[in-house]
Amino acid sequence: MKSVRIESDTGKSVIMIGERLENLKTYLPVKTPIIITDTQVRRCWGAYFPPAPVITIGTGEKIKNFDTLCYIYDQLIKLEADRSAFIVGIGGGIVCDIAGFVASTYMRGVRFGFVSTTLLSQVDASVGGKNGVNFSGYKNIVGVFNQPEFVICDLDVLGTLPREELSCGFAEIIKHGAIADKTMFDYLEKNSPQALALDFNVIEKLVYDSVIIKSSVVSQDAREKGIRRKLNFGHTFGHAIEKTLQVRHGEAVATGMVLASALSVKRGCLKHRDADRISGLLEKYGLPVQLPYDKSQVLEALRMDKKREGECIKFVLLPEIGRAFVDDVPIQELEALINK
């Protein structure tokens, strides 16, 4: 097992890569926690949960809303949960987002931790203290910054994931290499067969390296006022595409990275061959580099992006693979790219 610690103004967290769900009870600060999970995770892994009340929600982006929050709050009240309660979210990014938001707001905040069961949540959603829900079709537009006390990344559970879900996790891993670590990007190119086969040593290294990159950024900028914005590479277009097409997060972000790379080339920052390497690596991991989105709908979604300031959006560009910077890009320029 490898562990990474995060310390920021939103709290302290320890991420344990390679720890097991069945050892969760070792890390609980209370005898009986309250578990939030989804139907699929409970069906596959419920036998490994510690003795505790379990609040079960549905699956998919459609349940990441206020109705689900209300259901969970109601269950917590029925359980007579007080401020000494400890909530554990066991599941992927949606479960972790919802559980973190509930814990941060119930009785003005109770302690919480995560067991992350998807590759996407292990390298992204469960790390960094962002907790939120969707509203009126806009992704994570209501949320808080608050760190879980711990995150268990059980690599063994990844074997039960469908190939498409694994690809979504690899999209975020590729993003980390593209913005912060050229050596990691090279490693992804050379070791794609082993990574896709979930070779333990390879997947442990990729998850650990991703967590190191993200935790380093979060420790410096927990509330996304500066350097943390670099983690949004591909996400400006990605979130807009995800909203309009209802595709998986990783698939939309992959297409968003291709568009962001194209804008970097257009602005004279990135070389064509590097943009081609990014597209090629995404395809190697089973991700789309182009999706049939509606241009007007994507533009409408862009205008509601949380990173928008006036007529510009804080947009992540690449000068080369392994480095990124943030610039104010006019929405009009993004519109021209989409229309082209």
C-alpha cells in the first residue's frame, strides 16, 4: 500500500492506494458509521462492508441532484444521526460527490471518508475535496470544498468495472500526464497493454502518480483560485459536451482535451505532433477524440461554465506535453473553434 497526504485550508486527508475495502473498519473513528453507496456497489461488494446502517441510492449522473440529497437527509434524520456521526461514501465519483456534500452540510458538517471503487474516482473525483451536485442540467454547479479524512483506493475492485468505465478513468490519468508529467505520459504510451489489463504494478503506479500530481496542486490551491485551474484541462469543453450529449464524463473530457489541444496549436503554443500524440494516446485507451455534439447547445453550456468571468473563460492550454497554463480565452474564440 502507498499513501499520500493532503493538507490544505479545506482540511487534511490521507489517500491510501492499494488498501482494501475489507480493512475499512481499521480507519473508522467511530464504532458504527453510516454508509452511503449505490445499488450496484452494494450488490457486488456489500458483503465486505463493516456492520453499519446503509443508505442506498441509484446509479448514473441523473441521480446526482437535490431529490437524492433530500432522500439521504431524510434517512439520516430517521437514523437519529447527530454531529458525532461519521459518513462513509463507498462507490464511484457520483457516490463520493454526494456523500461528501451531505456530510459537509448535514448539521453544518459531520466527519466523513471515502472508499473509491472506480478508476475515475480514485484518480480524480474522490481526491481534492470537491463535493457537489448537479442542478438544472449544469454539472456540479452547487457544491462545497471539504476534504474527506481518508480515501481508500481498492485496486482489486477495478476488475469488476466495464471497459468503458475504465477508459473514463484513463482519460483523467492521461490528463495528468499531459498537464504535469511528460514521463508519465511516455509511460502511458509504452505500457498501454498492461494498463488496460489492470496489471497491478502498472495500475498502482498510474493511480499513485495521478494522486501525487493532484494532491500537490490541491495542497497549494484548495479552492481553485490559481494553479488548481490547470486540472480543468479538457473540462471546459468536456462538461459542455457531457451535458448536451449525456455521454460518460471521461469520454466528454477526452474530446475536450482534443479541442483544447487544437486551440493550443491554433494559438501557436503547442506543436502539431504533440496534439497528435494526445489524440493517439486517447484512442489507444478506447476514448473518443470526436463526438457529434450540437454546436449551439455546447455554446449555451459554455456560457454557464463556473470558470467564466465576463466574456472570457479561464481556459487551460498546453505549451508542450507535461506543462500547462491558464489564460483568459474569449467565449467568441471558443465559438470559432467549435464552428470550425
